[in-house]
Amino acid sequence: MSLELPLHSRHVELGATFEEHAGFHVPLRYRETADELASLRTEAALLDVSDRGRIRVTGGERASFLQGQLSNDVLKTAAGRGCHATLLTRTGKLVSDLYLWCGADEHWIDTDAERGDVTLATLDRFLISEDAELSGTAAEWAHLAVVGPGAAGVVAAVLGGETAALEPLTWVALGDGSHVARRRGAGADLFDVWVPVALATHTWDRLIGGGAVPIGRAAWDLATLEAGEARWGIDVDDSNLPLEANLNDAISYTKGCYVGQEVIAKATHLGRINKRLVGLAVADGIVPGPNAAVEVDGEGEPVGRVTRAALSPTLGKTVALAYIKWKYVEPGTAVTVRRGSGDTLAATVVALPFLASRR
């Protein structure tokens, strides 16, 4: 049976329809998906992502421990700042795509909903004698995302002056125990707001009162597709190297050793990987389904597969994400997408993010 988010009753009151995601009952939409997406692109959208995982790391050696586990440079991430990072296996495959937020007395790890428990278990397995302690804390928090060009104004007006000074990849702890971080997400300005569960309803209502517009997961999925961002379980999973999913900003190429580093260094030195996630502009406005084969004339077998596709309201055309063999990833490459029915669609490899080509 699916679990309910702390704000479930508020979502019901707003007329949300729901879907199951990672064992939780989450809002899919409150109104037309295109209208919700427009709110994200033009004002401040409010998204409940309280199903995401959250891990608290304490202890005097927490930074050095995490330095040996995560792909980005933890020791160069000062208190009050954060970084995008990954946790990898020894063979360089993804365990988790995450954000790390560093504090004076504790570090916080924010993961996809599906990867909270496995991230905690993986880190705990490597924790031997270091002065560090890990605890899963997601159930203690409601996690809200305020996204869009109006997000900074809403957050500053509602949550206070400290948040107005936040720059990308910085965070602050507020007097009521809430945490607020700023980063990019879905091609837009994004503020992560973690509030103790007891304050969830009050904070949600205040953000709406300040001008934030609730959106569901359908609009969020479209927004991340338009931005060319890989979604866990859809575009990326534990079979992928981070380089295949374009998670390059989550990797430091100058830090010392970490789990999986040798594989990443080798792939970087060679300057190529077997496949990469690319964007496709699909002709005729038809939307291919997931796992549709990507073909190239002269090849006897498919050169890739579609992970997801949609008719983008923002762009006014059908776009798709697909893994394609390295030989064919250059923008401008002509490919064919074969649907399950056997019909084929003409498509062209385009640079990501899709939004960069709007004008």
C-alpha cells in the first residue's frame, strides 16, 4: 500500500489526481499539465517532493569519509555550500545521483526517492573506523521545491531575508529549523525547502499565499524533459555510468581517489564512452513510446533506444531523450525511430538542453 506525503490532505483539497511513485501516493496534477508547466516557466511553481531521500552525516571525519565515496570534491565544498555528486560502484556504475549540502556541524545528502535507502546502506557499508555517523531522516521532513523565474522573490518574501542572499549551490538553516537551498532544476531557478513535518502545512500555505502555484509530477516530468535532465528510473539507473547520462557536473576530475574513480578516469582519458543520452527532435508531432528503437541507415541493428518522449508545450514540437552509440551522438545526425507498431519516424540528434534552441 502506498504511503501518503505529509501534505496529502492539502493536495486532496486542491483537487489533485495522484500516482504511485517509489511507494508514495504523489500528486500527478491539479489542473491541465500544460498550464502547470507554464507556471513553472513564467512564475513560481510549488512542488511537493517529500518522497525524496534525505541522509544526515555527522562526526569529525564526515567530510574526509565522503571525499572517498562521492565523485565530486567534498573537501572543497565549504560550509553553507553544496555540490552535485554521484555515488558509484567499483565498476563506475551509478548507485545514486545526489546533492550534498555541507554545514559546520553536519552534512546533508538529498537523493531521488528510489535511492535513499540504498544510498544510506552503501555508505554505511564503507564506514569502518571513521568518526562519522549516518542517519536516514526523510520521514522527519517535508520537502518542497519552489521553481521558476519568480521563485527567488516568493521564497525571500515568505521565508525571510536570509534566503534572499542565497546564490546557486548555497543553503541556509532558518530559525524555525527549516533548511533552504538554491540550485538549478528543470532548466530553471530552484529552491529546495525542507521543513520539519509539524511545519509542513503552515509553510505550504504561506508559499501559496506568497504567489507560488502548485504543480504535479506530470508537469515536472515535462519540464525535466525539456531541460534534457535524466530522471532516475526512466532515463538513468544503476546500469549506467554517470558520463553516459551527462552527469559531468557531478564529477571532479582533479580530486583524489573515490569509489569508481578508475573507471571514470579511463573513460575520460579515452574521450569516449559506448553510448550517451542525447536529445532527438522528432518529425510529424508523433510521440514514440519508451524503448522505441533508434536506427541509422546502413546499420543492421538499432543504434539506441528512446527513454522518454513528449509533445513539448513550451517548444511546440515532439522531443525525446535516447541513448545512442557514441558514433552517432553529434547534433545534426539523422536517425529513424521505430515505434512498436513498426512505423518509423524521422528524427535528428540535437544539442541538450532543448530549451536552449527556443529562440
